[in-house]
Amino acid sequence: MISIPFDPQTKDLLIIILSTLLLVTLIIIIFLVITIGRERYRKMVPLLTFLVDYDTSGLYLKNISGYPAKNITVKDLEVVLEEDFRKTLTVKFEPIDLLVTNDIAKLNFLIYDGAYKLINIQPDKLVAHLRATALHIQLQYFNLGSIKFESTIVKEKGTSKFVIEKTVPLD
């Protein structure tokens, strides 16, 4: 075995350099393990869609994927009513804590005309007018890995069918 003689200062310097390289390598490995874990959860995309039951006058949110969604918020929805006159109302939804696979949750909401809450109109009465209205609904929610997603759901005027236009991660 060949031995290269080093003085004590050089040996100490080599130990410091090698220790620093080992520490940097461990930090990179930890970062990569965390990234792989987040990417695994990023693939677990909950898909949520709207349902309208015109018979019971209810709005519902359904999880049609195999992954639960949590902390679901529906952005304020502008609804244009065209009866004898044209009127734009704002529908504000209460958040939903958790929606598991194939579960359906009834959406509770309040109706506003500008900054004023309409207390003389029952929220369920608005549902009958939604059939003739085009809707553009935006949701934000998290999967179990705490990855935030935004989903856009659209309904064409005169139809009852809601279509998921896009679902994208925000993190």
C-alpha cells in the first residue's frame, strides 16, 4: 500500500472539505426525497364536478375521482338572470372541509345583489333559474398531500351538463 505523507494542517483541511461535500450531498438527497414525495402526491388529483337537482332545488359538489379533496372553496359565482329583465346576482358559497371519493356534498350559499345580501330570496329558488344560464365555476382545493389545485367547471346556456374544463396544480 502506498502512503502519501500529509502534514497535520493538510489532513485537517482534507477532513473539512470531505465533511462539507458529505453534508452537501446529504442535503441534496433529502431535497430529492421530498421532491419525489410531492410529485407522488401531485399525481393524486381529486376531480370535482357540480350537480344540480332541479326537483329538490339543490346544488351539489361531487368527487368523481379516487382521491379525497379537502378545504374546498368555490369562488363567488356571477349569475346572470334573464327573465323580464337582465339582472346579475352574486352567489357566495360556504367552504367544504372534506369530500371523499364518490361522495356528494350539498352546497350552502347566500345570494347577493352587489354588496347587499338578499334575504327575501331563498337560495333554493335560484336553482330553478340556473338551467337557462351559462355558468363558469372556479374551485380551489387541496389533495391529501396538501397540493393545491384549481379547477374550472363550465355549463353552457340551456343545458344541465357541467363539464370540467381544466384542473391544474397551483404549487
